Amino acid sequence: MTGLETGYHRLVALYPRDHRERHGEEMLGVLMDGATEHARPGLRETVDLLWGAARLHLRRMVTADGKPTRDVWAAVALLGPLAVLLGAAGALNELRTSSPASLLGPSLSPGAMRWQGSLPDLPVWVVWFVVAVLALFRLRRTAAVGAWLGTVGFLSVPFIAPDPSMRWLALHAGSVVAGVVVAAALTWSPGPARGWELVGAKRFTVFAGVVAATVVLFAIAPGRYHDSVLTSIGSVLLVGVAVAAGGAWSRTGYRAVLMLGLPVVLPVVLLWTLRIDPKTAVLAAGCYGLLAVVVLAVIGTPRARSV
Amino acid sequence: MREPTFLILTALAARPQHGYGIQRDVQEISGGRVTLRAGTLYAALDRLREDGWVDVDREEVVDGRLRRYYRLTEPGATRLAAEVERLRAHTRAAHNRLRARLTGGTA
């Protein structure tokens, strides 16, 4: 085997298993047929193959049975912004216990206001609320722009606080992951208009009601929201109800709600599993790593299908 | 419909072709402007097969290498025809407006 063929083998090995089994040999043939005098795969060819592999992995990540996934993404585009807003409960809890005047007062840190320390994520949740309203009115493109802004906002929260810390990103891993998923759904799916056709007014109302009830439960809980066992369990149960109510109508709906429910619920469960308040890096690795593993495991990679 | 999809469906409109054949045909159809690389081609074929617009026609082994031929299905042909009609309408409108512009018909 030549160096060129070995290089192509390595790149094709990055494709999903079922695709490799079905098309691997065929792709190598096409690559070798089109190969010129190079000893190794060219840069453009390498980037193209890597991008192709990433696209197919992403496509399979939300496909359990090999059927078109656009409807799943359309449902996510409609319901997703609401699921992301579950993460706002902590900020609302903080807001409830603080007076507006005190939040707008100066912080101990020079040049900063108090809300920047206690509620650095508040502006981002406002953006996501606007995104949810835009999605409800089926304004896909505007909502997509808002969702990407909201996602960038999530990543900026640690830098809004007077004393930057990555801990917020670790604690809100679910919201950040869900934010990226929703932004992608709003950008590349048929959008919330198609999602509305699939979900319908009744199911949307049930889902929105359950999310609102969860947020309110968190917000009115005594003490800080993640210190309350009762509200955490309540949240998981309520999101479970939302999954049942929102996802029972079809396999598409079930997968759509599952895609959003897991990122939102798992960090809450994880925080209670790791009661010992671990270091941020461990927490972040746990939240993001476990999320990725569980989401991939639940949604699954299809095995090879005969041609 | 994105350009690679349109060009792949066009390449398969007249006869079934294998992957490398589609690549060469797309280059010819586009006058050398579009080079469809293997990653893009197979990501597109994967989606087109899921959508039922393209299917496998037959397989051959040439010089020890597997060649799989793809063909355009009826739904694929219908979708391509609809896209051609849409593009034709746009082209006609653009042509008419350019002609009106040249003859001073519009400001």
C-alpha cells in the first residue's frame, strides 16, 4: 500500500462505521482514481474529507433509524429555546432575593455594578427569551441570529463578572450545549414553522407550561436553586412529564425532546451526584463529557444496512 | 436546492454513473468551475439516498476496486425537473429585466 493510499485509509477511517462498511472501499477507489502525483492527500482534499466525516457523524447523531432527520431538527427549532430557558431558573431565583436598586448599585470591584457579580448571566437569558418568542412567531432567521448571539453570550458570561471564573460554564453545561443545538436547528432546519406543524398548539402549550412551571419552582425555592434537593428532583420529574407530553406523538418528537431534555437535566443530576463541590475543571469535564457520551449512546449510531 | 445537489442529480439524469464518473461529469457540466471532492460527493449521496432521490443501480469490480453505480429515481427526477423549471423562470425574469434596462425601459 502506498503512502497516499494509507493517508486516504486514515481519513476514511474517521467516517461513521456504517458509512465505512458500506462506502469505505468505494470511496478509496474514487480517491485513488482521482489521485494525481501526490505522495499524500492534499490539504483541500483532507479538509473536504474531514468536513464530510463531521457532517455524517452529526447527521447520524440525531438519526436512530436512518430516516430523514429534518423533522427532528424542526421540532427542536420550535421547542429548543424554551428548553434552554430552563437554565434561567437560577438567575430568577437570585433576582427574586435581590432588590433592583441593590443590583444597580456599585460592586466592591471598581468600575462594576453589583448585578455583574451576582447576575452576570441575566442579559443572556433575556436574549434567549426573545429567541423563544421569535421562534413561536416562526421568524426562523431572526431567531437563529438571536440564538447564536445567545450562545456567544453564554461563553461570555465568565468575562462579564468582575472576577472572571469558568465555574459558570461548568454549572451551565446543559444550557450551553442545548444553546448550540438550538442555534444549529434554527439555522439549518426547516425551522419552527415546520416544527409547529408537527408539534401542534396543544402539545406546544403543554411543553411551554411544564417548562414555565419548572422555572417558577426553581425561582421560588428557598436558598440557592442548586442547593435544593426537592426542586432538583421536581425539575427532573417535570422535564420527564414534558418529554412524555411533547414527545409521545411520534418517534420524531420523542427524539427532538430527548435531544433537548438530556442536556438540560443531566447537569442537575450530576451536580447532585457530585455533592462534594469538585473543582471546576472536573465538573466541566464531567458535565460536557458525560453529556456527549450519554447523548450519543441514547441517540445511537445505526449499524450497517444492506444496500 | 444547493449547487452540488443540482449538479449530482444532473449528472445522473441521463444514465447511472459511479462516484468517479459523477465527479468528472460535474466538472464537465459546470465548465470546470465546480470540483466535487469525495467528501462532499459522498455526504451528498448519503443524503440523496435518504431522501429517495438517488439509489444504487449496480456494482462492479474494476482492477480490484469496487465501483458502485448510482441512478436517479423517479422522485429525484421530479425534484430535478421542478428545480430546472424554477431556475428557468428566474433566468427568464432576469433576461427580460436586463433587456428592458438596455432599451431604457426602467430607471
